[in-house]
Amino acid sequence: MDSLTQFTLGAAVAAVCLGKKLGPRKAALVGGVLGTLPDLDVLLPFDNPVDAFVLHRGWTHSLFVHAVAAPVIGELLVRTIGALRESRARVWLTVFLCLSTHAIIDGMTVYGTRLFWPFYPDPIGVGSIFIIDPLYTIPLLIVVVWALMRGQWSLRLQRGLIAALVFSTAYMGLSVVLQDNAERRAKAIFAAAGIEARNIFAIAGPLNTVVWKVIGQEDDRYHNLYLSLFDDDDQARIYTHPTRPDLSGCLNGMDAFEKLKWFSRGYYRMAEQDGKIIVSDLRMGLTPSYVFRFAIADYDDGAVTPIPPVAIQGGINSLQQDMNWLAQRFVGEPSVRTAEAVDAEPPGLRNSASC
């Protein structure tokens, strides 16, 4: 999730565990720093933008790495902060909790986290919460600001911190229930429309868990369905888009393409644009302005030539329209995503690309 959320979560955890020993202000600062450590992998050098995309949240987010790092970092804290010298086990546990909760809530987003590296290399990405969710973060932020303003520990502050952590954790759990509800509703809507989707995946909408984007996959196309908790499902609108599998034959085995297929868990589409073949991760962003898009090949009159991958910036031309659309969908009002309706097209028959 976002850096503010990671800082506040780590700060709240450390304040609960060490606030009485260290003081709430110092404990919150220590926990905030620990809560951001796993994201230092953004400073690691990568060979190309695809590697930077698929290898982020890698070993630095592994629970096994955290278990090894906790006593090392914890011992450093014990030896440098006098107030902690008699609390070695508590400090080690606090460090592990600050690191591991960072990774776990990242794993609840759709981007995913390699929680069990190196024993299970694939990222875990539940997708039940957006990368920024104010309802999750604000309670933690309030109590952390409170802790930072306090020099002395108090029972009232302790109760506030615990209440905020319980609320945020319960909200995260509720998001999984809401995600399952969205997938079950989408399955019924797709079936009623005669769509036999082989995969259905509900993803929390921007900044909330009220509006859900649901992807339904078929062999040569995918369908987007946007469901609000307050919807009448009889009025649901389905947006259908081609995935262009005809463009992929020449790219099978190409390192960048195989990594994108693996990381997206198969939720990707290919498109021809300005003489390039563009691969987009369907899970992040809204069609057609996906957050992660990469040009991986030249396309000239049906001929495909692999190229070093280039990141393509997502468009923001429809941002204001999307905010208005999201506000309407948030309260269950029917609304057409104009940008997506223009992009949608039937799959049709296509000529195969030549290598």
C-alpha cells in the first residue's frame, strides 16, 4: 500500500508494543521507519522496466526474510537504546511485526507480494483493497499523530491505538467478504448475459471497497463489470474488449513477455498501437488507461520483432470523467464509463501475426 499507510501501521504497532518502555513518540518513530523498510527495494537496480515491475515487493517483503532480519535489527535497537535493554524478546517481536504487517497488507492489494519467497516464488495478491484506502489509513493516522504528540504513555492512548488497529484489521477482513460477494454477483450477471467466463476476479475500486471492478476472461476477450454495493444488478453494464491473442505467438518464450504473463496471472491484454505491441496488466487501472503497460515488440504489416521493453505512461485524459463516474457508481447510480465504451469492441476475426 502507500507509504503513509505503511508508516502509520508500523508506528501504531510499535507504539502498542514499545510505547510504555520507550515513550509513545519515540516508539512511533521507530515503528514508522521499520514499517517502510521493505519498500527500499525500489532503490535496487533492475535491467529494464518489466523487471522493475515484476520484481518489486520481492525478497524484501518475504516473511522468511523478516524472521531472519528481526533479531538482527532488534539487537541493534537493544544495544543502542538503553530503555530497551531489558526487553530483547519484545523488541525482536516488534521488529518482525512492523516488517511483516507491511508485507501482509501489501499482499491484500492486487499488485501482490512475494510473501513466501524463496519457497513459493509467486506473488500473493488478494485484490480486496485498493493501494490507497482512506477508511483503512485514517484511524491509524489519527492515533499515530496522537502518539507523536505525547511524551508520556497513558492507558487512554493505549486503548486508542488498539482500537485503531482492531478497526483497520477488521476492515481489511471485511474487504475479503465484499470481494467474494462481488464475484458471486458477477458470475450470475455474466451467466445471464450468456458469457462463459473461465476466470472471474473482483478488484477493489479506487479509494474504496464500495465499487468493485470485476474481470471476466474468455479465450480472446475479457469483460469488465463495475458493481456497487448499492446496485440493482439487473441494470449492470458489461464492457467487452479483445485481448488479441493473435499477437502473442511470436513472443512466446520472450523473457519480458513471459514475465508479464506470469506476474499478471494471465490477466493481460495485447494491443497494436503506433507500430508497437503493447502488453497491459488488466488488474491495475481502468481500460484503456492501465497503470502498467509495456511496449515489447515492433509491429509492421503483421510482422512482429521483439524489442527491449519500454514502459508506456497511462493516459489521464479521462480522469475528471472517471471521478464523476465513480461518484455516481459509489451510490449505485447507473453511469457509463465513456472512455471504456469508446475502447470496447467485439473480438472479431483477425489475421495471425508473422514472426
